[in-house]
Amino acid sequence: DIQMTQSPSSVSASVGDRVIITCRASQGIGSWLAWYQQKPGKAPELLIYAASSLQSGVPSRFSGSGSGTDFTLTISSLQPEDFATYYCQQANSFPYTFGQGTKLEIK
Amino acid sequence: EVQLLESGGGLVQAGGSLRLSCAASTFTLSSYAMSWVRQAPGKGLEWVSSISGSGVSTYYADSVRGRFTISRDSSKNTLYLQMNSLRADDTAVYFCAKDLMAGTTINWFDPWGQGTLVTVSS
């Protein structure tokens, strides 16, 4: 199975800050990576797919990059509604696997 | 707007069975791959099972293979997850999710349903 490791596990930041979350795959996955945002008590929502494609309706302050084993999610200027938990997911091969999550908290 | 509505969760004893349903509206379920993803209380996301758009191919996590069965009823536009021989570590919120793009491939989960809670008592 492909293991996905996110860092950091949690991060505190302020509105307006730039935040970068990283995701590392245990083996190469090309660009078969997605990022999801989950708020407490809610279902996850797709932000980025194919490593860098922005899902329709997602603000442009979110961006993704990377290929192979190393990926990043960047939020260019944090807004109050961005405080949530973020997960990466590989879609290269079954079983599909998620990272452990990164909790983004208000400083 | 695409909507997915799960039902069928509840409290069950270890060794018991449940069938989860995911009713789709505003799109034809058989045109898309569909998946189940679960989240244990306070934990992260775990992919459980997927069915291709054609319905020919199904995939399972090792933790549920042989116990869970994914299926769909095109006439009811509904996805199912039959769960047998339930264990305490199956306790989780179960989400159904549609694939982002129409076709047979299974890649990106969008959107997700609101989830249904399954609690297995030991």
C-alpha cells in the first residue's frame, strides 16, 4: 500500500498568513493526488485534483503543486473560513489512501 | 446541484449486519464511479470501497474485503454498502462519494454525502 504522510500535523496561523502543507507519498504517484478540506461535523470537500487542478468554485488562494512523491497545498492569504482540517489522497493505485490530516487552527 | 443522501446507519452488535444506502439526485449514478469512505470518531479518512462507472469492477480495502459488498441499483439511482460480520473497529461515519468525472475511472471524490454513523458494540 502507498503511505501518505502529511506535515505538519497541526499548524497555527493568522488571517492573511500564507500557509503551506506538504504531503509525501511512500512511492511515486505521478500527479495522482487530491486535497480535501473538512470542517467539524461536515463532509470533506474537494479542493485540488490531479495535484494542481483547482476544483470549480474553490477560491484561487488555494493552489497545489508537486509530482512523484512530494506535494504541497498552499493557501496564499488565510481567510477565517479556511480554518479546518486538510487531507491529501492518492489515486495512483488501490487501496486509495489518505494522509493523516493537517489541522489548521487560528493563532 | 448534485446531492447524495446516505441512510441505514445505526447501532449494531458485533457480528451483525447493516446495509447502507446512498440515494443520488440530479445525476445518473450509473454514469459515474462511486465510493464509500469512512471516518472513525476523532480520526482521519479511510477509503473503504469503490465501484466503477460500468459497475463491472469493484474494489475493497483489505480491512473489509470478504465482509462488505458494494453495489448499486440503477432503477433506484442508489448506491449500497452491505456490511456483514461487523466489528467494533468498523465504528465510523460512512460517507458515499461520487467521482468528479463521468466514466469508469475512480479518482477524485466529489461531492460527498453528509455521512451516516455506524456504531458496532462489542
